[in-house]
Amino acid sequence: MDYTQLGRTGLRVGRLVLGTMNFGALTGEADSHALMDAALDAGVNLFDTANVYGGTEHKGRTESIVGSWFAGGAGRRDRVVLATKVYGNMAVGGGPPWPNHDRLSAVNIRRSVEESLRRLGTDRIDIYQFHHIDRATPFEEIWQALDVLITQGKVLYAGSSNFPGYKIAQANETAARTGRVGLVSEQCLYNLAERRAEMEVIPAAVDYGLGVIPWSPLRGGLLGGALRKEREGDGSRSVSGRSAEGLADPATRARVQAYEELTAKHGLDPGEVALAWLLTRPGVTAPIVGPRTRAHLDSALRAVELDLSDDLLAELDAIFPGPGPAHEAFAL
């Protein structure tokens, strides 16, 4: 596993992030533990979770599964850079939250940290991420709450997720005015088929020294050989959710067809190419992979070793063109 700095920090992380969203919801506890063992053995050291993961009826279950794995000892906790998130409604069943039991008020941040620490069975969260912008809470309040937690040693770094570029700027300018470190990472939707992050989010992240951690690198399975699986009848995920929505659009279907033909011509797996492509992009620290099986994890690990030629990168750009250089994209 290759390692790199997370943005402007001194923190070294692997070029893949283990996403745990499926743990508890689609993958049982024993299998989740086995995947974490395999990822750590392969050198993956950044594990990402969130307080809301686990399914509508079992929010927090995923953090508890990670915590039970830490409880197995063998130095696991000290070898892992642990990232979790705060913002979402923690009410079971998706009902309305009790006032101040979601979003980014100081009250909810302080309470949510304590609950996450309890479920995770640890004394610290290495990267505490804001899962969404909160239009009602000023960043002065958010940073004040983080100051307390950092002083207590319960949080080490702060990151964002799903922030637009101007909010990354706003958050870090507010932090800078008071001598705080500010955000050190941004998790954003970014993949070959969805490149809007190149217009504002990634340029802002790069300018402010944030590591970019893309989520949904395979666009919900669309870039993982969806048409091949459809033909072979083994792609349950290719006929539902975001992947099915994409394939229902004739233009998207044609691009995916061209993509799969291109990767087949080069003798490459489409999912591995999609991950390897992200690792060539400016500002990207590591994509988040959310394996449900050991085979999914092994495929992602192979992608880290994949070297894409300049010619292949140009062909990928031709199939999935981005918006162009950030500033010029707004001047069309």
C-alpha cells in the first residue's frame, strides 16, 4: 500500500479508504470484522464511518460493529485512522428528531461525539467530519465546539462531507481568523461519470489544503461492469438504485457501453480502472471503497497498483468529459 499526506496535515494515510456503510445493513458483524482484518493486513489504515450508518431501524449499528472489532485488541485501534461523521437525524425509523438532536449546533456536536465514542469503544476520533452543511449554525459556533473537543483530546482533526466550494472557503476563513486549523479533508461525490466536483469543490479543497476523499467511486455500480453483469444475470445491484437509473438513460447507457468496451480492449476490469483513474486526479488523497465481500476488497486493492497510460486517460476523458478547468468552466 502506498501512503500519502492527508492534505496539509502531517497525517499519512493509504491510497484507499475503507468505507463501512454496508456494515450492519448489508454485511453481518462477522463478515464486517473479516473485511476490516483483511483491509488492515493489506495496509489500509483510514476507516470511514458515520453515526447514522446501520440502516433506518439500526442507526449507530455500524459504529458499534467497528467498536467490537477494536475490542479484539492486537493494536487495531492504534493502527487505524478513524473517521466518523455528525449531522444526520438519529431518530430510529427516520421520524422527526428531537430538537437539537441533529445538525451542527454545539449541543448536538458535543452529544454526538460522546455517543460515537461509546459505540466505537475508543477515547478519540481522529477525523470528525461534518456530514452536510448546516445553514442555521454559524461556523464560529461549530469551531468553538470543536475547540473544546480537541482540547479534551476527543477529536484530533475536522473534515467536511458534501460541502460546496464556497462553504469550504467560509469554514476555513472563519477558522483562520481565530488561529484554528480548520477543515483538513472533504468527502465529495466524484467519479468518472460525475465530475462536477472539478468545477468548485476540488479547486477549493486544493487551495485550502484539504485532502479530497471521493465517495461512490463506481457511481453506485454503474462503473463496475454493470452492463456485463446485466448480460450475465449476476448484477443484482445493476438493476436497482443509482445504477439502474443511469442505465435507463440512453446517453448514459451508451457511455457505459463505450467504457466497458474500452476497458475490455485493454484487458482491464472496469471497476478497477474507475478507482485507478481517481488516483490520478489532482487533490485526491484516496477514494472510499465500501466492499460487501472479500472479492470486492481484493479488486479495490488491485486498482491501487494499476498504472493507466496517458493514451488510456485521454480515451476515458473522451467518454466521460469533465467540465474543463475550474474557472474556464464558468465562462462558457
